[in-house]
Amino acid sequence: MTAELNPPQRILMGPGPSDVAPSVLRAMAIPLLGHLDPAFLQIMNETMDLLRKVYQTDNKLTIAMSGTGSAGMETVFVNLVEPGDKVIIGVNGLFGTRMVDVAERCGATVIPITAPWGEIIPPKAVEEALRLHPETKLVGIVHAETSTGVRQPLDEISEIVHRTEALLICDMVTSIGGCPTEVDKHKIDAAYSGTQKCLSAPPGLAPVTMSEKALEVINQRKTKVQSWYLDLSMIQSYWSDERAYHHTAPISMVYSLREALRLIVKEGLENVFERHERYGTALHLGLEAMGLELLVAKEHRLHQLTSVRIPQGVDDAAVRKELLERYGLEIGGGLGDLKGQIWRIGLMGYNARQTNVTLFLAALEDVLRNQGYEMTAGAGVQAANRYLTK
Ligand SMILES: *Cc1c(COP(=O)(O)O)cnc(C)c1O
């Protein structure tokens, strides 16, 4: 017989999924309601209200799509793009690359703006691309590039895009709940995210928000949205007073998202962002005190996801294996252009805490020493603690 499920305990400090807060896990164990039960409709309304708070928007269409972050990406593109449309996409990491793929599958002609992995997309490049392609329908940009640890500033790009008729689309999968995602302030026309990064819920929902202007573009489509499952015109009717059945909502996931968002709003958005900044900075200082080099320039670093260069002569896979097996710690390796060159360390949501910073730095020191990498004993933990007690 197959034994009862009993996986090992881990601390998930990679690029996601991150650890889930205990009350979020408990919410998932609550018995189901029917997806048209008035009590569940109430829970959906509360979830939408909480999502608007965390997205910092008044957008009416602010809902959780069924599926992971990539389903959010796909939702935005299948609904806004029609075959032959021109779109500009910033590509400075894996998720910009994925956006291009998704947009092309929708029949878009993509104008990519590339930047080296680990750097931001220069606003001037967006300006130039829009000048060369004035008929562009939308500009897609990744706010928090999880494959590199770069945080893309949005003010200038937003200003540039809105000098034209184009829509601004933003991937906020890793930024939501970890740093400000000011959808209204930055006039972002459509944004999507996922539940398993800084929201600290399990993977399975993709919160999406759309401006009135974006909805207008959808209303004026000449062709049907090619995905039945992700067609917002129908899903909207379920997440509104109409409550028309489209597909069965993943009830337990909605419970978990509502609780995860409730925790964020209860702590206070500013406090949540400050906590990420505080422990992320402590981690950065600790790593540097160990003689390690961070990939991203200080002013563009994310705090919820840190990428650090693997020192010469150190075995990438062996270090991650030892962290996992001896400390129960999961971190991420590099992707694409950065495969084998960096580690990615997440301090996302519930995990952005002092104990995780110090445990990780101590564990990494031990594991690196086994690889022959020399450093002053305790330097990482000391630097982090010095900053945290200041
Ligand atoms: C994780 C991630 C995605 C994809 O989300 P999945 O939940 O893996 O489908 C998209 N964009 C960014 C920036 C991400 O970090």
C-alpha cells in the first residue's frame, strides 16, 4: 500500500513557492461551499475588495483567475491582443521572454526591447521603440524579474507609454505583497500576479486587474478571444452580481487567497513593504560580508528575491543539495543566461523574517566552507545582525 503523505519539512527560500502562513493553510482545510452559494459569493466579494487594496487600485475588474501566475499572463494577452497587433515587450530575463512567447501565440507582432539579464529596461529604449512603432497596442513590462532579482522602476515608463494610445501591461507576480504595486498611481492598464510568491499562499490563483480603458479595448475586439477558459467577458459575469456559471471556482484556493490578503492588509501595506526591505537588506549585507557579489546594482535590487553570484570553484548543485538535505533549506539556481552563475534567495511574504536570514547565512557559510571557500567565521550573520539591531 502507498503510505500516507508525509513529505519532508522545508524552508522555501527559493523564487517561489514560498512558505504559507499557518492561518492560510488552516483556511484551506475549511469545508467547501458550493461555488454559487450566497455565502461563497460574499467571500469572493471580500477577496476582490482585499485584492484592490493590495493592488492599490479602484479597478472594478480585479479578480483571481484559476491557474498560476502564467495563467494571469496568458489572460492579459489573450484578451487584449488580436492577430496582427503590434506589442512592445521588455526582455531582461526569463519572464519577459515568456511574455514574448505568449504574445506571439496570440498572433501579435512583437517588438522586443532587450537589456542584459540583471539590468533594468531603460525607459529611453521604450520611448524610442514607441517612436518607431506609433501604432503599438500595448507595452508589456516585468515589474519584479524573478529570474534576475531586478526591480523595474515604473514612473518614467508609464509617463512615456501614456503619451501614446498604447496600454501598459505589468507582470506583478513577484512584486505583489513584497513591494508597492501602485496600479492606479502608475496608470497600469492591466496587471497580473500569482499567489505563491509574496502573497504566501499555495500556487493556484492568478489575481488580475484591468482598467476601464483596457476593458474598452476588449469590448471592441473584432475576433473572439481564442481561449474559452480565460475569456474575461465571461469570467467577469461570474465575479460580478450576475454570478453566471462559467467554470467551477477553486473554492479552497479562494479561501487561502482571502486569508493571505487579509493578513497583509491587517499588518498594513507599508509595514509589509518595510519588512521586506529590512530583511532583504540584512541578507544583502550578510552576503557581501561573506565576500560574495550580488548580481544587481544596489538601486535596482529587489528585497524579496536576491541573486548572488556563485564564487569560482564552488559547485552550484552540491551547495543547493547540501542546503536542502542538511538544513531543509530550498534556494533557487540560475535560469537561462544565468544558469550555473547565480543563486536566487527568496524572502517572500511570511518568510521575510529575521530567523530565516540568520539561519540561511549560517547554513551557507557552513556549506561554502565544505567547498573550500574561505571567509571570516560568522561574518555574514554578524553583518546582518548589526544592521538589524541598529
Ligand atoms: C513565477 C513568475 C511567473 C509565473 O508564475 P507561475 O505561477 O510559475 O505560473 C511569471 N512572472 C514572474 C515575474 C514570476 O516570478
